[in-house]
Amino acid sequence: DAKTTQPNSMESNEEEPVHLPCNHSTISGTDYIHWYRQLPSQGPEYVIHGLTSNVNNRMASLAIAEDRKSSTLILHRATLRDAAVYYCILRGLGGGADGLTFGKGTHLIIQP
Amino acid sequence: DGGITQSPKYLFRKEGQNVTLSCEQNLNHDAMYWYRQDPGQGLRLIYYSQIVNDFQKGDIAEGYSVSREKKESFPLTVTSAQKNPTAFYLCASSPSLGVGTEAFFGQGTRLTVV
């Protein structure tokens, strides 16, 4: 799986939008962009994924750059329950299609 | 409810003892995974399985063993050969190794070896 780069931490205020960036300059044409989040002492939970087009679901939106070398997870109105570590990962069809590979992610802090 | 269950949530063992962590899923998923997480770190892949009776080593398989005799079960044994076994262990499953599929995680087992 290709590597991604995320900021170590970000801070936002409650009820404001949050934009979490992810760089993946070595992404291949068949790599999917996945986002997961992990609350303290819990297993990660799926947030969203996409290939080329922007995606929306009940939790968040995923904006993918036209060249696919970066993407942004958008939480439209952050709540205290959104405080978590957010992981951006790539899953590809290449020989290493062996599971999800996680980096350290972005620690999102929400201020009341 | 459908989901993935890990047990126990907390586990204590003496150094030198083997210990087996349970992971069961009723989602009818083909692929299952085991990860290890140390404080402040991301998840590291230990083993994964695409199908019954088949599994592959991940990045840190040394000192661990697995079996996949049933589709719904993927137990992980932490052997005495694992030099630093104290960690948070997470099990996951997904419909297949297909890259467009989401994975579901259990709530984890926190293993402490004393």
C-alpha cells in the first residue's frame, strides 16, 4: 500500500467545520482513499472512502484533488464526539493488497 | 446484531506463557486481520487471512501465530517468543481483500504481560 502524510494534530472549535488534509503523492490509478477514525481505547471505525470523485455520507465528506495526490476529509459541524485520531490510508490492487496499513494519523482536538 | 467480537477486553499473563486472543465475526466476511497498537502509535499488521485455512504474515508476525479453521473465527496466539507482548490488539474483518471495501474492527484486547 502507498504511503500517506497527515499532520500530527489539529484543533477546532465545536460546531465549526473541520478540514483534515492528507497527502498521497505516490498514489496509483487503482488506489482507493480510505478514512478511519479511532476514539480512545476503541477499535477504529470506518468513515468514508473514494476513488476519484468527491463522496458524501452521513458522517463526513471526502474531497479528492483532481490529480488525486491529496484529499481532505470534511466534518461539516464538529462535535465533541468527533475528537479522535483520524487515519487516511490507501488500498491498492498492487501485489501488496494485504490489508489496511495505518500510519500515526491526525489527532483531532475539539474545543467546546 | 452483526459485528466483530474480541474477548476478553483485558488480559493479564505471566512472562513466558502463551496466550490466545479470540476474534469472532458474524458478518459473513471472507477477510480477517490482526493488528497490534502501542501507545501513541498507529496500527501494525500482524497476520491476515483471505479465506478459511489460509493466512499470510503481516509486518510484525514474529512471535505470533494464527489459525483460520472457520470463516467466522480468527484466533491469535501470542507466544513466549514475542519479546514485548504487552500491547492493544485489534481484530478486523472485511467482505474481501477488495480495496474498495470497508473494514470493521472489534473493540480490542489489552494484553499485559508481567
